[in-house]
Amino acid sequence: MEDLNRRFKSVEFRYIPRFHNELADALATLALMLPYPNNAHIDPLEIQIREMCGYYIIVEAEPNVQPWQQDIKRFMKTKEYPEQASGDQKRTIRRLASGFFLSGEVL
């Protein structure tokens, strides 16, 4: 480790909380993909983690519109499809239902 330290102008170690490991993994993967000549200078990469998003989206629910999972829950409970469902829609409901399970009323 000490031999490696001599090759850099400065070395800084920082603790990264466990939930930020995905970022470290992605950076390590990118580093392996880039060619690196032995004597090239690479500027440090500074990454800032923000606590809040820089944008917001407001979605207003349309009145009298059921949530998307309603048809899946109904199918899982009663094996019934919506009255107006086409063959493709029925097949989609069956396929989606296979990826969920019901716990009481919670999908």
C-alpha cells in the first residue's frame, strides 16, 4: 500500500455509508473499462450527493379512475377479468398477476 501511495500527489480516504455502495461499484466498473497509461495524470473525480431531488413532478389523479393494480387484485381474488377486457388484456393481467401475491388486501 505504501508503494502505491508514493505514486500519487495526494491520497484521501473517506468513509462511504453502506447505502452508497452502488455508486462505488459503478465507478469501479467504469474504471476497469478505461485504458490507463502508466504515467498519465488523471484529475480527481468529485461527486456530490444531494439529499433532495432537483425537480418535482405533481401528478393529479383523475376522478373515478381505479389504481393500476385493481384489475390484478381482482383477478387474484376471484379469477375474473374486467368486463371489457380483450384477449390481450386478459393475458397481460395473468402475466402481471404471476409476479405478485396478496397479503389480505395488500398486493
